[in-house]
Amino acid sequence: MPKNLVIVESPAKAGTIEGFLGKDFTVASSYGHVRDLPKGDNAIDIENGFTPHYEVSKDKKEVIRNLKKLVKSVDTVYLASDDDREGEAIAWHLSEALKLDKASTKRIVFREITKNAVLKALESPREIDMELVNAQQARRILDRLVGFELSPILWRKVKTGLSAGRVQSVAVRLVVEREREIDRFKVNSSFKVVAAFTLETGEQLKGELPKKFDTIEEAQAFLEKCQGADFSISNLESRPVKKSPTAPFTTSTLQQEASRKFGYSVAQTMRLAQQLYEKGLITYMRTDSTILSGEAISRATNEITSAYGEQFVKVRQYKTKSASAQEAHEAIRPTNFASRSAGVDGQSTLLYELIWKRAIASQMADAELEKTTATISISTADDHLISTGEVIKFEGFLKVYIESTDEENGNGNDSLSKDMLPPITIGQVLNFIEMTARETFSRHAARFTEASLVKKLEEMGIGRPSTYAPTISTILKRNYVVKESRDGKPRAFNLITLNREGINATLESENAGAEKNKLFPTDIGIIVNDFLVEHFPNIVDYSFTANVEEEFDKIANGKYDWAKMIEEFYLPFHEKVEKTADDERP
DNA sequence: CAGTGAGCGAGCTTCCGCTTGACTT
């Protein structure tokens, strides 16, 4: 009979850890939070210091029953929920719900699921940090008060069943304001000059004028000036360029890259990642950390050495960008770097390979490129044309992984697109084919995709890895925003061509404004947003979360009383709620 | 007498964050 019980949050994690520990240990899972505020109005006793009344959640009754049985059969209980604010609260709720005896209960934490990390954690147990728990309670209570006081106002003023909250309302605001910015956007056109030449070898060389012309008259005049000109290479410069790999995946970067490369929705990505996690193929998929365990790094470098050679290895540790990161887990990586394929269905395999490549590439050498710039002089003008090309001298991490970028045209764009220049020398005279001046148009800021909205929220410190996908689902379900693809419309543009026959101006047509899977605000989304911005500007302020997070940190450090913090927020907020509700204006 | 309809009251919606698995489509 085991003498010790370890409780973690996830059953898959429990299975792994049980494998590390001997017969004296049994490992069980709480399946996340076990208690929460009930739905009704009595959950928080506002009159008495905002005292919360928690209940075991409906779907956790069975979990608690089973855990209680296990507790009875052991001597010591180790609460091993995640090493962050929510995890600390889970540990406390477990100790309350299971009525654990303080003397035989220990709190342990680890940030990587490796045998060493777990054994070390068992050797240095501590008590539950009530200040951290109080910071979580303040977070929970604030979110309930905001959500459950604002939403009913919307039922009365706009439409029943609507919702507002600290996170979702800011997400909607971002989409609404982006759309307004696009509406206000004034398109400018300008003329871009490109020339094409042939070399004796038959290869082509293209050169571009660095400046653009504002008017068709100036463009026309420039082409006229170039008529009959001689073109030659007047300068040739090469410089080395290094490219470094990006950090291994966090939840949000995985969602972005899977969206760009495969067009997956954020919910779809999380579903597939969950499957991989449950099969034991990847580490935990809800994380804000880019850190790899020492063990993972050494196994990744072994794989790189055997597959590509030692010169491709470069050990790196990445700093997390977002200030709100809690880093209770590792970055998302394969559990076994030697396994290149998930061997499951198509979509999961693609996602697995993406995770493998990104994690492996993160420990690989820089790519070394040579960037060449050729300057082409024009005998009849002071202006020069510029031609650039790139040559990869050493592939480094590019052998494995190229990150995609958000581009308006089409989905992800993986290619490095820059070709190398054909062999040319200074003084070489070029054989002119043609020169074009094409009218191009300035572009408004891109509409959000699901994934780019998540990226924005993360940058602002709003929401957590476990809530990014559900937040997107909520604002879609409420019909505040819609995800749509729209066909573009034909747009005329001027094209002037200079070739051996002379100058010829034509009006051409291109397709412009096509959108694929972008978020658009709905009328109801705009109405709700404008209502909240007018009456509750502080709640939907982009820095509201950052401000309250600062106060939660003070609570966690014992420098601020949580009830005091809630009171100072709630009194003016509630007064405003009452006033707004009484206001008979629609 | 039977069926209809106006009017009334009760009960519900909702937050964020931590986890799966049980549900539909």
C-alpha cells in the first residue's frame, strides 16, 4: 500500500510522474480547479468583506470523492498543482475540500516533468502560500463582480443573454477599433519602377528604383528620360547576414504558426495538441514559457548532432517576452526528439512535426547568408536602380524550420523568396529589355485573424494560455464578431511600359481587398462595445488588466490586503452600474 | 360548455481560469 499521495492537475501528468516514483507513491489528478463560486448572487458576501463562498463544482464531486478515499489510505499528501497563482489556489481548495490535516500535507512545485525535477521537489516541500492564494481570490472575485454586474445591464439595455467581461470585452474592442481604423483609411497610390535586363549568359537581372513617384506624370517623365539610355553595373557590395532561430512554441505562438501554415483555428490547434499531449508525444500545451529543461536541451542537441552534425548545434535559452508570463511549465516540445512523426492522423502529424521542427531549430546554429546589392547606373539620369540577392553560405537552423509571417496575400509564406544574383561584375553593361512604372496602393492595417487577436491579447497581458481559444469562441458565440472570407473587387491601376518599341501606357486590373478567415465586428458587437466604452471606460481600457495585475502582485507579496483592493475597485464601479442601470436612455 | 387570449410571475441568461470527457453535429 503506497504511503504517499501526490496530486497534480492533469491525469496525463499524473501517469508520467507515477512512472518516476516508486511503490511508496500513488499519483492522482484534480482535473484543474475543484471548487468555484456558485452561479447565484450569494457567491460573494459583499457586505462582509467580500467573503467568497465556494462550492465543489458539479463535475468535480466524483473527483473529490475518489481523492478522499486515497487520502485516507496514505500518510502524507503532496499537493503538486502548478507553480503559479492558479495552481496555488488549487492546492488550497484541495486542502479545504479534502479537509486535509496540515501536519501531513505538503506543497511541492516543479516546472518541468522530469524525474530529477520531481525528486528534487519532493525533498523541498513547503506550506501553501496564502498570500498567493489571496491574489488568486482577488482575481476570481474581481472577474465575477465585473462580469455579473455588467452583463445584466446589457440584457436590459441591448439584448438578453449578452455578456461582458475583463477579457472578452477588450477582445471585441480591438476588433471594432481595427475596423474603424480601416474605414478611416485613405488609400494613396504611387508608382514603382522596375527594370529587367538580360546578361550574355541568358540570365535575367531585375533592378528597382528605390524611390516611388507620387504622380503618373512624374513616372511618365522618368521613363521618357530613360529612353535609349545605357545601363551598367556601377557598384557591387556584399555583406554577411546572420539569421537566428525563434524560441520554441508557447500556446499563443503555436496557435499563430498553425494558423499561418495550415489555416487551423485556435480551437482546432488546441484540440490536436491535446491529443498529442494525451498520447505522451508532447509536453503540456497550455504554457507561456519558452524555457526548455536541461534534459530536453541535451536530448535535442544529441538529435541534431546525429542527424546534421555537430556544427549545426547551438544551445540557447529564450527569455519570455510577455510580462504577464507565469512560466509554470516548459515550452511546448516533443517528449522524445528522436521521434520525428506522431504516427497518427494527418492533422495531428502536421502539428507534431511543426512542434518538433520549431523545438529542434531553437537549439541550432545561426544561418549565415551573404546579401549582395548591385547598383545599376543610368546614362541619362542621376538615379540608380538597385538589385539585391541572397546566398546561403551555411544553412544552420534553416535546414529544419522557417517561420511564416503574417502576409495579406494568401496564407503563410514559407519561402525565403530572395534569390541569389547571377554572376555580374562592376562596369558590366546590361542588355535592356523593359522598364515598367506600376501604380501601387497603400494598404490599411490587416484585420485580425483568430490567432493574431490572441497574439495581441497576449502582448497586452490579457487572458491566459488556457483561455485564449475559449475567449475567441465566446465572442463568436455571442455574435459580437464573425469570422469571414470575402472576395476582393477588381481595382484599376495604371501601368506604363518602356521597351525598345517605345513607351506605352495602359489601364490594367487587379483583385484587391480579398480577406480570408478574418474577424469582422457585427452591429451588436459595435453597439455593445460603444456602450461599454461610453459608460465603463476604465473596465475596457487596454491597460485595465495590467493595472489590476500590479495590485494582485502586491497582494501576493503581502503588501496589500485583498479585500481592501476589491473594495476600492468595487465601490465606485458598483455606483456607476446602479446609475447606468437606472438611466432610462436606451 | 369549450376554447382563446390577455396578463402576470418565476426562472434563466452572464465572468475568468484550471482541467477532461460527455455531449451533439
